[in-house]
Amino acid sequence: MRDAMPRLTGTPGVYLRNAWYVAGWADGLAEKPQAKVFLEEPVALFRDAAGVAHAIGGRCPHRFAPLGAGEVIDGALQCPYHGLRFGSDGRCVFNPHPGGQVPQASVRVYPLVERHALLWIWMGDPARADAATIPDFAWLADPRWEVVRGATCAEGHYELYSDNILDLSHANFVHPALVASAFTEGARKFWQDGETVHAHYAQPDDYLSVGISAILGVTGRKQAFDGHVIWHAPATLSFDFRTGEPGTPYDQLSNMPSLHAFTPETADTTHYLWATGRDFAVGDAEFSQTMRGALEYAFEHEDMPLIRDAHRLMAGQDFWELRPLVLDGDGGGIRARRQLRKMISAEMISAEQGTPA
Amino acid sequence: MRDAMPRLTGTPGVYLRNAWYVAGWADGLAEKPQAKVFLEEPVALFRDAAGVAHAIGGRCPHRFAPLGAGEVIDGALQCPYHGLRFGSDGRCVFNPHPGGQVPQASVRVYPLVERHALLWIWMGDPARADAATIPDFAWLADPRWEVVRGATCAEGHYELYSDNILDLSHANFVHPALVASAFTEGARKFWQDGETVHAHYAQPDDYLSVGISAILGVTGRKQAFDGHVIWHAPATLSFDFRTGEPGTPYDQLSNMPSLHAFTPETADTTHYLWATGRDFAVGDAEFSQTMRGALEYAFEHEDMPLIRDAHRLMAGQDFWELRPLVLDGDGGGIRARRQLRKMISAEMISAEQGTPA
Amino acid sequence: MRDAMPRLTGTPGVYLRNAWYVAGWADGLAEKPQAKVFLEEPVALFRDAAGVAHAIGGRCPHRFAPLGAGEVIDGALQCPYHGLRFGSDGRCVFNPHPGGQVPQASVRVYPLVERHALLWIWMGDPARADAATIPDFAWLADPRWEVVRGATCAEGHYELYSDNILDLSHANFVHPALVASAFTEGARKFWQDGETVHAHYAQPDDYLSVGISAILGVTGRKQAFDGHVIWHAPATLSFDFRTGEPGTPYDQLSNMPSLHAFTPETADTTHYLWATGRDFAVGDAEFSQTMRGALEYAFEHEDMPLIRDAHRLMAGQDFWELRPLVLDGDGGGIRARRQLRKMISAEMISAEQGTPA
């Protein structure tokens, strides 16, 4: 059975709206539409007759049923409750009832772009949605890369989840199989470049973690390591994990890129899409299955319980008002939080002034 | 184990009080009392020594235990916690403790009437409880009718559940086995008659739904259909489902009457009692079992998830403030909502004025 | 997997702070630290390198992870998230990250005393923590006593749980195996002695309950009974259950002492530690297992559901504002509630005045 909608309140929180959020895996949206909640807002995802993916308001204006639980008929999304149909422009296009007059009703349209195997949704002003600003995850759709991936919904504020990726030092404490000197002893650098935030980890000649060494077949052999995390507002991150024999020039290191995309469902729950690519053992399904299992375990049993509990111990209070201790390793997370706050403030000010942010 | 009491708040919502609500199936209340919550109020149901059913306040004034979880001793309801006993007049009649003085304590008495196999409870001013105003469901207790029935408690506001029955067009979208032209193409009529609201559906010569056709043994044969829903405030509905060979005069059509009674437990949960009667295959237990299974499936897997989600997507907001789109098929639901609101307002005004509403 | 932290709010309730609360069984805290919540406050319990138990603030000041979910390294508690270590004085003593400078950070220290097989925590001003005021439960650690014991966390306010032990008359209604005339017909006395509250039950010559008779091997034989409950603020109770042949002098009666310790986790949930001792059948594991099963059943299936439901029916309202009916048997509970309220008020006044209470 379809998952129940989350419980919502009439007073949603504040989010960055003029931004691309990951809405799901493109191939996860097939003939069957989806009922989702992003930023505490119900959204319906569906594909029209031509297979083009769309996102429209997910609550039927008639009796508030989740439109995404319906089905697509003649390219329009039919409400699962009384059968009104809504086109990809959000307008009601069909009324199956006697009289049959099509009501002057519509739901919101969210710009939705299918790119790099992902669906990207724009939760703000459609006029400002520029697909050129979608971060580049081309490898996700490139056959040279074998991709292991997943999706889940987890308890905890989305910023806690992006903090987690920006501070890889957590690996040494949270993930026994991923302990490596690179994260706590290697050279670390954090910086901001426009609206993106970077975390960089390097260790030219040391052992990788047990888990990664096994995957790469370099157990017991020191390697060069170069890790680069890039955060894109609000909470979509890439992580390039480059390794090679010590002394290998940077551009000859092998890369295992990954995606970590966090999209708030509510103030307390986060959609998490992840993927890791490799250019070796391509087509090796058993290898992929082992990797997927290890990654799922790390998230479900190691990261998630800790972040969920940190979220609960914050007790609904604001991160900054709790005056967190800031360590060197927070250079990424803190920059991302400040940048996001700045962008949200700018949006709020421009909304008050009635001018585009 | 007994179900836990629902979580309550100190500030209950507003309900119509001077009205008969269905409290349960009469034969569901045997020697064992019941602890229930109606309109966010704890209520204890029990039968006295003569077998007469009573409803009294369900929270012991001593230590707040659910009286309905106790047992009946000498015709009085004994608190399950420390054994105070309360009579059907709500007064404490026995104190088992040393000293043994019976405290001057009492709980509220709710008028309760056993009629038509149901228990009807009056949640308002006892002086105004007139059993003559209980809707007529005589068929429920008439041996000429074979009755399949059930009871459950479901998430969602009770008005959403009565809306559902008043707009049968939902069958064509929610219940694959019940799709019929009658609900969306047939003649429809909605009207109000005093305090009752009516929805009427007719289709003189067309196929019934696949499910109903199978039940009636008319698969592949067009039939005359006449459906009549009557809403009684606050949320008790009857539904006469009449069919016959095309051209059969109205009074010779066969009827499959049904009851749909919704009693609010809390603002978010609803007690649902339902029954469907037939005057054929009387005594056929296997037939009954199949019908019961189909009806339970339709509710649990088709209606309920949708109404629960519509309730969640309303996010605690008022129905009217959400400015719902109104379709022709809402003629019943809207009248019922307006009538109920009017009756509640009248009660509130008369309560302020200290005069009987 | 470790239990999730409870959901907390930013506005915790008011509790007695300058008091010893039971934090757990001493041997339940081994090498693995524990993440707990007492009085809506996260607390980490751990043992240092010398095996001494400590309690410190349970929320890491860095990223709010539950410190008690970490591990002890070199006698300090390491945060499970990014590896900061905190000593038993609450100060950060180690930073594993590059630079490695130890931040000027600390968490609160709670006085913790290991005594009588229990861990006792002081949630108030450490300067006022006097281990001499810990109630005497020496039998818990005395090899002459065979002790059956348990720990759980239950829904309901902690005062409802101490009320339950102070009014043993509930046994006759809640526990079919423990019905005895002593609790409702025997001589009862309640009194206060300084800050402790006493409930005393005596029945010189009557049958014990079926359950206790079986345990003591006196089925069908009348006994002398002397029961004495002592409440220590805030909610730690001892219960001496003395029996013998009728006429046996008091000091020659056999005792089965028990502990019932209730420590609030949140306003709605309570940690419950219990134990019962005996000086017969010492070493008889099967006997112990039967007793443990019976006691667990009585709590989980008889007490707990009733108290949980009474708690829910109170709907978050204040006990006194609900104007409870007071019976003779409440002489213990009411005294305890008044004494606790008085002590909490005194703390609040002295906190306002900046003077020690």
C-alpha cells in the first residue's frame, strides 16, 4: 500500500524556494504518479502522454485528496477521489460528473526538469527557474559509470544531513568500515565559491579505510587520496572520491563520485537520494549488490540513528540559538548554513518588497 | 489486551451535542463494559443487572482511570483501579475501602437508547434527549433481513467520512469493483428536508457495477437502479440501494439498505459502524462472509487511506477556510456541512444565552 | 539497535532538582555507556578507566549527538559523532581533528553515586548533593537476599506511578492474583515523617493473596501480614512485605522487601526500576524466573495499561485542577504529592532569590 502522507501543520516553516531540489529518481517515476511532500507542501509527480515528467500541486482543490495517488488518463492527472483531471499546466481539464462542466480550478505548477537520471523541482517563482543552474551530475546517466543508488525518507532536519556529508571526519566515529586517517589527520580545506561550498580532504600516502580498500582491491596498500565535497544550496551535494597509487598525478587518479541529495519533506523529515558511481567492475551485479548493501547499512544503521537523535535532542530549537561549539571540521557545514540562511533572508526581503530576489 | 485510550487535549473541539450518535452495536456490549471516547470525552458503556445498557462519564473522579475498563458488580460499574462503583444514574454507590463511606461523587449520565441493534448516545442536555428522533434503522433488527456489518476506528475527521457517502461518484474512482454509470452519468438530485439531507441517484437501464452485479446475480444484464442516501445530523447515514429489471415500478425494486454511522472520537479519528442488509440468500453464511470481506476491503484499503490523507493534507485547517472547489456532486455533502454548522452555532448561541437551543 | 531518544520540547516542565533519582542498575552500566533522558534532560552515563560511574550532560555541545551512545576511550566519553572526548568533570579533554586543539567546552556534571546495586543521580545543584540522604536499599546488594528485578520505561506521569504503590488497595482490583483483605479491610495508616511519607497495612490473621500464598507456600493458611510503604521524594519507594504465622511478633516476621523507583523521562514517560528480595529459596533460579514473570506480567499487563490510560484521560491537565475525589486510601499519595509540590515550590522560590533552597 502507498505510504501515508506525513502529518502537516497549517503553519509551515521557511525554506529556500528559488532553488532546485531533487524530487526523485527519473526512472522511479513511470506510469504510476507519485504523491510527495516537499517543504511541507503536497506535490504530485506524473508523466504526461509523451512521457514528460511534471510536478503540480499535490492537494486536489475539490476535496483535498492527494492527486499523486491518482492515475494519468489522456496525459492528465486524475484525482484518485472524484476523478477531476489536471493537466501539466495545473488547470482542471476534465470533470467526469453530470453537467461535466470543467471548473475554473487549478493547482500550482512547479518547474520540473529531468536531468542526469534525476527529477529536479523548483519550489519557488517559476519565472526564475533556470535549468542551467542545476548542478552537474552527468555521470549518473553516463553508461561508462556503473551506479549504485537508493532513496529513503529519514527523520531529522535536512541541514543536519548535509552537515554530515560536509564533515567527513564523522566517518572515523560513525562508520567502523570507513575509518581513515584522511578524514582526521589529512590536509583539510574548506572554502566558498560563489554560492557553492567546498570541503577538500587529501592524504598523499596512507591506508584507505578497510571498506574502501576492499572495494578498490588495495587492502594493505597505501594510496593517494583526494576527496572533494561540493554543496549546492539548499542541500544537494557531490562527493568526488579520488584514489590511486601514491604519486599519481591528480588528473590520473580514479574517481568514485557520489551524490547526496537532501530535500526537506517536513521540518522533521528529509528525503534522501544517494548514488555512488564507479568505472571499474562495470556490469558486475554481485559487486553492485555488495556495495549497495554496505552503503545502505552505513546510512540506515550508522548515520541515520545518530542524526535522528541529534535532531530530537535539539528539541525543535534553532541551531544557532543552541550556540554550537564550532570545530575546524565544521568549515564546510557552517559555510553552507550561513549561505543558505543568507539566501533565505534575501528571498524573504524581496518577497516583502515585492521585487525579485 | 484492551486498546489504549486515544491521546486527548485539555481543549476539546466543538461538536453538536444535542444529537443522537451511534455508540456501538447493541450486542457488542455484553457483560464486559466498554471504555470509549466520543467527541473527545471519555464514556463508559455497560449493562446493568437487568441487561439495560447505560452510558456514564468514562473517567473515574478519583484517579481518572477509564471506568469502562472495569466490570459490573451488582448492576453497578466498578472502577478497574480502586473499585468505586457507579450506578446508571452516575452516582457513586459503593466504596470498598475501610471506612467504606460512599463519597458524594458522581459522573455524568448520557442518555443511551438501545434500538435497531444499535446503541444511541446523546452527548448533550439529557432533558432534550427524545428517542423519537432516532433515525429509523428497523431493518437492522428485522429477521427478514440478513445483515453483514462491522465497526472500526479510522483516522480522519468525521465530516470527511459522511461527505464520502453523500457523494457516491467517488465509487467510480476509489472502488474498482463498484464502478457504475449511475454515479457519474445517471440522474442525480440533492435536497434538504428539515434537518435531513438527501442524495438520490437513478439509472433506469444500465449495467450495475461488476461487484454488485455479481452479488445480485445479474452480471451482464442491465438493471434499473435507484440509490437514496439520507444524512441525519451529525453523521449517521442510511443508503437504500434499489435494483430490479428495467421498467420495474419503484415499489417493486429490491432493496439492499445500508447504514454508515460516523461518530467522532477525536478531531482526527472517527468511529465507523456500517451494515448492509439483504433479503435474499438469507442464512447463507458463506455469501455473507464474501460480502463482508469485500466491504471491509473497500473501506480499509480504498476509502480509508484516501480520506486519512485528505485529512492530513488539510493540516488541521478549517474546511471552508481552505475554500474547496464545489462540484455538482457535492450537493449532499455541502448541505450536510451547512446544516451541521447551523445546528452547532444554534447550540453555542443558546448556551451563551442560557436558553435551550 | 539502541532505542531512539524520546521526542523533547524546548520548554521542559518543572521537576524537583535537588534530589536523588534512580538512574539505573549499577551492573547495567558496564563498558558500554548509556544515553538516557531524565527530567527531559539528556544525560550520558559511563564508567571511567577505574570503573567509577559518572553522569554528564548527554548532548554534545558540538553537533548535539547523544554522548551516551559513544564509547569510553582512556577513561573519557567519546562522542559517537565526531569523536570529541569529555571527562568525568564534563570538560572536553580531546579533539581528534587536525589542529587538535582542545576546545574550551564542557557539559554539565551530575553527581552520581553507586550504592546498593543502583546508580543514583542528582539533577540539581551539585554542591547540595549529599550521598547520606540516599534512601537505604542495602538489601539489594546483600547476598543474604535473593533479588528479582527489572527495568522498563512506561507511558504516564511519574507521580501516577508512585501513587499506585502508595495505595495498595488497587491490588484488589488490578491484580487478580494479589487480592487480599489486608488492602481493603485491614488496618491502614498513613503518615508523614519529615520528608518521607508512609503507608502501613496490617492484617493479623487472614489469608494472603493467592499469588503470594503460593510463593510463600502458605496456600489455604491464614497469616499475619504487615505491609509498610515508604516514599522518598521525588518518587522512590520501598515496600516491606512482612508475613508469618498469626501471632508472630513483628520482629520475627519474614520480610520480602521491594523497591519501586520512578524517574521521570519526560512529562509523559517514566523510567521504572523495580526489585523484590527474599531470604528463602536463595539461589533457586527457577523460582526466581517464575517470580520475575509474575511481577513483569502484573506491571506490563495490569498496572501499566491502567496508569497509561488514566494519564491520557487527564489530557495534560494538572492533577489538582481536575479536583480528584480523595478517598481514605489516598492518605499516602496525597501526602507525597503535597510534599513534592512543597519541595518544588521551595526550590523555585530559592532559585528566584538566588539563595540555596
